[in-house]
Amino acid sequence: MIKKSLIRLAGGLLAAVVAFSAVKPLPVQAYDWDDWDDWDDWDDWDDLWDDDDFDDFFDVIIIDDRDYEAEKKAAEKKKKEMEEERKRLEEERRRLEQERSNVRVNGIRVSTNSVSLSVGGSTQVGVQVLPENANNRGVTMTSSNSAVATVDMYANITAVGPGSAVVTARTNDNGYTADIYVTVTGAAAVAAPVQAAASRRDPAFCSTAASQILSAIPAGIVNLPAMTPMSFDASVANAMKARPDVTVVTAFPYQGHTYMMTLPAGYNLSARLDKSGYADWTSLFALRTSDPLIQVVAVN
């Protein structure tokens, strides 16, 4: 009888062990592992599982997957915010560097504020853009009266006729200006009888003149002095058409005086060629009263 009871008890214990091993353990985290040392008999487990309100789980935390996902999303959001802040700071740094490297013009100076010239004379005025390390140091030069004085991009002022004019230097950046007051004295153009036969027609001279016009600096002035009145041909007319920014100035003796005759930039010389293909300087001289674009002054 006792033997049978022992056999049944052993079988029951074996079945209990097998059943218990099949149960999946809960994911838990204990604050104090020493608590497990006190669970040294089956009565402790009985007290745990028989307790309806689970008070014995006070020191055990059941891990919740939802808490983990929330923490993960919060960490990702924080990382994204930090990356956006890093990009913003980098962009701000680049902007400040660009501002430091882009030095703007804050002023302009000229070497003199007044110039006195005789008709036919010229001078160059010094122009200084401030500060010296400005990025855009370009300057535009203009004259208020080109019949009195002209000016090129290098601040070379040429006296054309008697009177007054204001030459202005303006910075391309920020538009700062400086004025130069020009006074021109001398005799005005004197009418003289026209002698067309006095002009000389020289293809070699015309070829040289055309070459100088084509190779002139932007908005430049080409001076063509001669010991006798000359003539222009189609090559010169075509050169002026190709370079409408170039002014042509001739100087020649005629009937006891020396004259300076100016054909302004963009002048249509082709319209002045005669049937033989030439425009004599004396013929252009005669047109000065009917063609206001032709400027003639007596130098002496």
C-alpha cells in the first residue's frame, strides 16, 4: 500500500514538473535579485499565484512593448531635430562667410574736383574706389555736355569746345558719385571756304585708320592727326559700323588754321561716302552746320 502511494506521488511530481516547464516565462525585470533567494520553497510560488491583486509583484516590472516604441520614436524625433539644427547652423555659417567675403563699395574719390582746359587739350583724372578691397570696383564715367568735354572709361577728359561741363564718376556698386567741373576755353569753330580738292585720298592711311578703330579699347577715342586734310573710304566706314562705341577725332591744318573734327561713336559714315567711295575731311567739314553730330573746333 505504501509502495503504491509513493509511486503515485512520484508520478504526480513528474507531471507537475513537465507542465511547469512548458509554461513560457514572463519577460520580467527585478529590482533586487536577492528577492529570488527567499523563494526557496514551493510555498512562495503558491503565495504568488494565489494572490488575486498581485501585491507580491511590487518589485517586478512587466515590460510593455508600447513603452519601448514610444521611447524609440522620441529618440528618432530628437535625432531629427538635432540634424535640422546642425544644418541651420551650417547654413548660417556659410551666409556669414559670404557676407564677409563680399565687400561692398562705400565711397569714391577723384584727384581733383575742377579742370581747366583749352580747346583740343586733354587730361586724366585719378579715380579711387573705396574701400580698396571692394569686390566690384567698376566705375562709369559720363559728361553732362559732350560738345564741351568728353570722357572715356579711364577718366581721360578731352576739351571739345568752349564752355562748361560736369564729368561724373559713378561706382557700379552702390552708385556713389564724384563730380569734376570742367571749364574749356579757346576759339570756337570758324567757318572757312570749302576746297574739296584739298583733301588727299590715301588707301594706306584709310587702312591704318580702320585697323586702329577696330582694335580700340571699349568706348575709346581714336585720334587721327594729319599734316593735310585726308579722306575716309569704305574700310573706315565699315570699321566704325563694327565698333559703334568708338569716337574718331581728326586734326588737320586748313586755310591757315588747325581744326579738330570729331565723329561721335555710332556715327554713320557710310551715308557720307560719295560716288567714288570716299568721304573727304573737307566735305565733312562743310557739313558741320547741317549735321550737328559733326563737331569742329579751331585749335589755333
